Amino acid sequence: MTTHINLGQAPRLNTPIEKAPEACDSKGLIDHSDTDDFATKQNIQQAPDAKAIATQIAKFAIAGHAVHKGQIGDFIVTKWGQTRYCKNFAELREFALKLGVSK
């Protein structure tokens, strides 16, 4: 069934609206709440905000270190060919304290 609509005109009341072919076979929304990577309320509350992360990275930059953010919330800190892997923001803060970058 094909319906032609003239541009600039509103469709008529009896004009059928077609769905995409895959919409007919849709199984609905997928619930990912039972997977391991689903963020629970507790994890959301413990996660650092973007401002805290940006501030910490800026403090490293002032001290001459480069911080690279990973896709899973991890970080790599580099300076003079040396690297340090931090698996989360808490480890990044601890490393900053050891270096004297943060107080």
C-alpha cells in the first residue's frame, strides 16, 4: 500500500499511515535491568560527577601529566613515557594524592 502526500499539504483524514516493515515484527522494548552492567541506584550515587573528574584531570594537567579516559570508567595517566593505569576514579584520586597533585 503506497500513499502519496503532496508536500506543503496536510494529509487527509482517511490517508493511511504506514509503519516500517520491521515495526510489525517488533517484540517491544528490551529490559536490560537484569544484566551485570545495569546501573543500580547505589552505583549511580557513588559515581563521581563530570565536574569532579574534569577537575582532577585539570590538576594532573597543571602538574604536567596527561590523563586519558577509557570507555569503562578507567584512566591512564602518562608523563615522560611512564604510564599508570587506574581502574576507576577512586584510584585516580589516590594516585593524585601520592604524587602531590591533589590535597
